[in-house]
Amino acid sequence: MRDAFISYIYKRKEMGENVFLIVADLGYSVIEKFAKRFPESFLNVGVAEQNMAGIAAGIASEGFQVFTYSIGNFNTFRCAEQIRNDIDYHNFPVCTVTVGGGVAYGNMGYSHQAIQDYALMRSMPNTLICAPSDKIEVTLCLDQIFKLRGPSYLRLHKVGESVLNTSTESINPGDLRYIAGDKNSRFILITTGYAAHIALKAANLSTNRLCIYSLPVWGAKVSSQEAILKIAEQAYRLYIYEDHLTTGGFGSYILELLVATNHISKVRLKGLNSNVLDIMGSEDYILRSQGLFEYPIDDSIDKQLT
């Protein structure tokens, strides 16, 4: 996903777009291609993420689409006030790009676990949330970021993501994107970002009991309700998977859309719980310890209906 991101903004810059990339002393082996080709549109601010957000807002005010790039928590929580007041409030076209969403950096402990970032960034009323599941969705998300020209959050996984859906058909904010399974199934799973890969590992799709969709572009400014209600009406069970704490994240977003309907009783949410704070290890180890590789359809009535 990281390479897809850099390649995309590199091409947009070559096409004459006003693109500016800012990093906080990281991204090595990823950002060099852009930095060497466009030194006038690249800045390494050092370990100063709060300054990075403020500088990004200033550059964006001059007509640039700016990207601030860092690991998970560093360019979100560390500079939340600057994102809130300098970027989101003024509706500037700054995209906060984080790499290592969820527990991709799990071997480095809680300081590097981006497991509350959705809760923070979706609370920004003007910010678009973009959580691609693979490199194709990275491109589709970036298409929307350049089209809408406002504050946005692009959450990337660390490395090694396979392509889940080869379709390059454009998406709109709030659109569900088919990943795998039987489209006629009444057991439906909705996810976002890398959690689609986790869901696939957990689901036994050979039984055709489950259909998986991703929601790559969402957030406070996005009207996802129509798509979610349509799926909820079809579903007997509506599963939500996320590599984020279940408090305030993607699952909470879907539940908020359904709270005034009779579909909310259909929802089953799987995400990270507070025990994850004390776990250090590989991403797979942490996800397994949290039960996210377990098959989601696990209650007896579900089995009776299939």
C-alpha cells in the first residue's frame, strides 16, 4: 500500500498537480522516489509532528494538496490539536497518511499500535476517512481525496497486502465494495482497511455462508446510511470486523447508522479489546490472541439457519 500511495502522488505531480509531501523523519525506502524527483515539493520536518500539521495547513492554504506521512499514532494523536484547529476547522486539503494501522507494528508495543485512530479522526467533522484494503483501493481512495479537496485521513497497512478485488471501477464515498463470498447470503460481513484480510482468514468462504464487503471511504461527512441499510435489510446477521478498539471505531460508526432501525439487533462486532494494550508481538500473534481469526458465525441459531 505504501508503494501504491507514493506512485500515485508521484504521477499526479508529474501531471502538474500542486502536490506537497511532508514527512517527520521517516518513510525511508518509500518516499525517496518522490523526494529526489520533486525536492521543491518535499519537506522532512524532523521529529516534529505538531509543526508538520501546522506547516501542512499553511501550504494547503496556498492551493496545494498536502500529504503528511508518518507511523500510526505519530501524525494523529501527537498533533490532534493542530489537525483539529489548523486543518479540519479551515477545511484545508491536507491528507494525514498513516502507515501501520491497527497492530501492524505490534512488536514495538502500545506506543506504535494505531488502535484508537478511527475514533479520533472520525470525530473531525470535515475529515474524510479512507481505509483501503489493498493497493487497488489505495488508488480508488486517492481518487476521492483529489476530487473532494478537503481534510482526509488515509490509513495504510505496513506491508505484504494481497489484492482482494481486481476491479478498478471507481467508488464514491459511502459505497460498499464486494470482496468475497456469496452475494445472496444473509450472513454479511462489513469491514474497512486491512481488516478485510483478517476477516478472510477467519471466514470459511467455501461454505458460501458469508459475504464480505469493504467500506473504503467513510466518515462524518459521508452518507453511508443508504448502502448500509440496504445490506442490513438483506442480512440475518451483520458482522463488523475491525483492527481497532471496539470503542468509537468503525463498528461504532456502523452502529450509529443503524441505531434508529430494527436492524441493530442483527449486528455482531469483532474488534480489539483493552487486553491488547498489554500484548507485544507480531501482528498475527496479537490478532490471534484477540480472537480475530475465529470464524465469526459462531452461535447455534446461525448454524441452524444454514
